[in-house]
Amino acid sequence: MVNKIDKPCIIKSAGNKEKIIKEYFGRVNSGATNVSIAFMHSPEGWFEPGQTPEFEEYTVVVEGTLHVKTKNEEFEVNAGEAIYLSKNEWVQYSSPFAGGAKYVAVCLPAFSPDLVHRDSNK
């Protein structure tokens, strides 16, 4: 089977500012439930609520810096670097630095609002 994607779907993001999410593969754009692949562009000063997702997430930063906070550590993931988070790991993403961040996220299984488990008080 071959599935050529002509264009991504734009998906609404969580957070204090609008982040652009372009899903190429995943539940919304291709119907895939086993994986989602999306290009993200988060603006300077963006942050989202913490979450404890039921999926693994692989993130590759293409431009800028993505701040990644877990229960025990914080990371600055710069352009050309990547980070992996296992499922059920609490995490909070933000882009506090000038220019924001552009990055690719791969989730296994595919991202779903029902699987992300965002914090309700943050």
C-alpha cells in the first residue's frame, strides 16, 4: 500500500498562544492510528499545559529552541538536536526564546486528545 499525502491538516493547539501544527500522518489527516508525524511551529513565549501522554514522542528541533520540562529535569533542545519521551512520562513543552521553535514530532501510537491527558490546573 502507498499513501501519498498532498498536504497536511492544520490542527488546533493547546497553550497560551497559537501554535501551528501541520499533521502529515495521524488520526486526522491520514487516518493512521499507529503513528502521527507533524511539523510544529511554536511562537516565542508559547507554553502548553503539562501532560502525561499514553504515547511515545520523538521530537527533532529544526529551528530555534524547544524547552522540555519533565518531573525531574529540564532540557533546552536546540536546532539539530532531538529528544525522546516514553509514554506515561509527565512533560511540559514551551518555546520561551526569541524566534520560538520549529520542530517535527512523531508519536507512537498516533496523537489523540483522549491519549494526551493534559493537566487541568496548569
